[in-house]
Amino acid sequence: MLLEVEGLCVNYGHIEAIRNISFGVAEGEVTTLIGANGAGKTTTLKTISGLRKVREGKIVFDGKDITRLAPYDRVKLGISQSPEGRGCFPGMTVRENLDMGAYVRTDRKTPAYREDVERVFQLFPRLEERVNQTAGTMSGGEQQMLAIGRALMARPRLVLLDEPSMGLAPRLIQQIFTIISEINQQGTTVLLVEQNAAQALRRAHQAHVLETGEIVRSGTGEELSGDPSVRAAYLGGDV
């Protein structure tokens, strides 16, 4: 397992947001967390990134306990995140946003860095067309592409994607999920939080259902797609 979450408990004040959850993310795979709003999915990603404090439990990345590690150092180890709501820097250009994603890197003047920029442009040709445009003037779909591209500029081993299809038109949703599969096929491990359960489960090697801060079901994407209770709750009875 590239990532192991063991007995994780996280609070917002006196409110338990996550209660004793455990799961792993195998290297080279797509793992997805699905569930209703408020189930604890985003909190789980923020905690893995170091943006929320752990009350109890442990987070292990590539055999190293990172439970108390600063977010900056987690990025240096190979964990990056595309946050819910995209979080682009609106007054910065596309290129400046991408450079911000690489802020822990010291090789910005090397061919390897230029290759990573080109990789982002190959995945998202629209970003190359908009390279000098400020992010705040771009559409929601373009900003989502930029948020994912920015996360990839850290050259992560594990990328955390939080609701990448939120607010997008159906055509763009399909495009984003196709690109997520391509990113994974290129060798990047993916932990995906997504309310579009049908799309997420189609692409997931492993999947977990979160309800009120607890994991209530786990299995392969195919297994959960065929689970009657999951279909009824999250797939509208169909996939």
C-alpha cells in the first residue's frame, strides 16, 4: 500500500467528523470515496494532506508515518491535492498557477520541469491555449482543468482529487473522468472523492462508502456498483 489510513478520528471542535476509519490506497490504482454531503469525504482528504489535525489514528505514506508531518513536507514526499472548489489563484495566469503547484521543486529551469508542463498541456490542451489568461476569467471547467494540472506539477506519487466534476456540464464531466483515468495510466496513484458515484465507481480499483464519518462498505468499484444498497442510495438504481 502506498497510503495507509489506520483508525483515523478527526474533530471539528466537539463534533466528530471522522470516526475510526481505516483504508489503504495501493500504488498505481484509483481508490474512490463516495457518500452524501457531510459524510466526511473532504475532511479525510484534508487530513491526509495535513490540513486537519488528527485526534486519533495514523497516516502512513510509503512506509513513513506522516500523521504529524506539515502539509509542505507531505507535498515534498509526493502527495498533492486538487481541492474542492478548485482553489485557483484568480489574479494569476494559467502558467503562474501551474508554477505555484511546483513550489516545492528546485528544478524549474531543467528539461524535466518543462516536460511536466508539457504533460499538463497534453492532458489539457485548453490550458496551453489560455496560458497567459488569468484564472479568474476562465470557465468552471477550465478552472477544474487548471486545478488538476497544478496538482500534477508537484510531480506527485499520490494525487488527491476532491469533487473534480462538481458544477460541470455533462460533456465536461466525461472529459474530466477520461483524463483522470489517463493520469492513472501514466503512473500516478489517485485517491478520488466524488459525488458522481457512477463515474467514480467505473474507474475505481477500490472503493469505500462513507456515511456520517464512518466507512460502511468497501470493495472493488465493480462490486459496489452491483451492491443493491449502493445502487439505491447513490446510483439511482442504475449505473
